[in-house]
Amino acid sequence: MRDIVILYSGGMDSSVALYKHADEIRLAVSFDYGSKHNKIEIGYAAQNCKALGIEHRIVDIDLNKMGFVSDLLQSGGAIPDGHYEDESMKKTVVPFRNGIMLSIAAGIAESMDCNRLLISNHAGDHAIYPDCRPEFINSMSDAIRFGTYNHVEIFAPFTNLTKREIALIGKEINVPFEKTYSCYNGQEVHCGTCGTCTERKEGLAGFDPTHYLA
């Protein structure tokens, strides 16, 4: 039964979720929220949805125009190098991003009579992203369920998994990682030094098809 609306960026984690649950997904929603890497990432998202025959919808919400402060946005400063656990990575936090996206996706899901929202947050995000932690996901799921007639719930199967564990799931089901994108700098070729590139390298070690500048 296709009862899932997936928040799909075109990145590594959400692509594993897309391929793993393809038979249950009715709609993939990508948010063009004004980040430095949105355009390239969404291009990969469209390719994967087409390959799997999944409807793909792009929602435009330009957070740059709303006063949001984050180096991940086009209006922000340079993307810091380093690991997700480094203090400097807090500069890449987009305030309440997942809360905003889940709220919009919940309305879309209710409109389509879908009752599950699939999000691909994982354990590696917990250090700096408060809206990726189990407490947030559980609370947000309750709020959405109580606020929708068809009791939409959040489905977050990777919450307690590492990037490596997600990558290994993807390897087992033949996810085309070369058709995913992770770089926060938004260049055609992955920079290899930003937080998400660093985690991508760690997750895909031994079977990484990605070309990095560094």
C-alpha cells in the first residue's frame, strides 16, 4: 500500500530510504528552501524518482527572504570545514528546518490521504541538529497525529542508525550512490572537506563512487 510521503533531498540518507521503501511511497517532496546546495541536490532527487516511477514534487520556501540565519543558506557565510561533531558545524543549522518541512508535508499527506511521513534523520545528526533528535521526532509525530484527521505519523527508521549503517543498507539494496549528492558547498564536484562530505566519506568507505576535490 502506497501510504508514505517522503521528505526527499536527493542526498545519501534519503536516497537509501527512497529505494528501500519505494513500493510504499506515493509522493516524494523536495524542499527548495534557499540553501547553497539545493539546486544540485534536487536534480539528483528528480533522477532517482524518475528511475523508480515515484511522483516528485518540489516545494519552494525561500528562507533567505524570511530572515533565517545559517551558513547553509545562500545568504549565509562560508561553509566551515570539519566533522559534524565539531562546534563550528552549528553554523550550518537552519533553525527548525525539519519542523517546517514536516508541517508542510503533513498537510500534503493529509490532502492525499497518506498517513505516514518518511524522514531520514540519523544518529550522526544528533550532535548539532536538535530537530533530528528522537525527542523532537517523537514530539512532532504526536503533534502531527493529533492535528490531522487521518492521524498522519512520522516514520523515521534511521533515527538511531549511524551513517555507516545506512550506507551498508544502501549497498545491500544497490542504491546508486553516484546519483546522490551531499556537499554543503553546492559545487558540481563534492568538496570533500565540509561536514557532510566528511560523513559521506566515512559512511561509504570501501565502496564510495564519489569524486571529491579534496
